[in-house]
Amino acid sequence: MALVAYRNLLRSARIAFQGDMNTLFAARAETRKHFEENRNLRVGSEELESALVHAKDVAKFLRENVVQGQAEDEDKYKLRIHEYTERGDNEDIKKGKGKSTLGGTKCCSS
């Protein structure tokens, strides 16, 4: 299970940081470091399950929400949006209007 999560995280980093070797190498090193730190967690333990869920969430976030851009001009950037990038529209934002936050108050109310 941990090996699957590790490979999925590396794959997501490769997708998110394609063409940016410095960031890709840093992401790989950080992934390796965290998995090495958790190497001795017991199979079936709550800590291991939590770490695997975290790895899965990070992989999903990298794959779907990280978009890199490169400056083309002073005011212009070219974004590298790939097939896995999450796309939404303004309708998604409008649906959330009027809902309460975790604190029970509406957004921006005092």
C-alpha cells in the first residue's frame, strides 16, 4: 500500500512539474524524505493510515491543482495546463454562496 502511494506521489510530481527539473528533483527528494521518516510505522496503525491518506491527498492536489507558468513578456505568462488539471467555471463558485463556514457564520460577516 505504501509503495503504491509513493509511486503515485512521484507520478503526480512528474505531471505537475514537467519541464521544471529543479522543482521536480526537489519534490522527489521531499517525497523520499517523508517516506523514509515514516518507514518504521507499523502496518495497520492509525499513524500509517493517516500518512497514506496524506500522501494520496498531496498527489491529488499536485496532479489537479498545481499549474506552472512561465513569463513570456513583462505582463504575460504562459500556463502549462495539462489533461489532469481541474477545470471549473463560475457556476461552481456561485453554488457556494450563502453557505455557512465551519464557524457557523457566513463569509466576510463580522
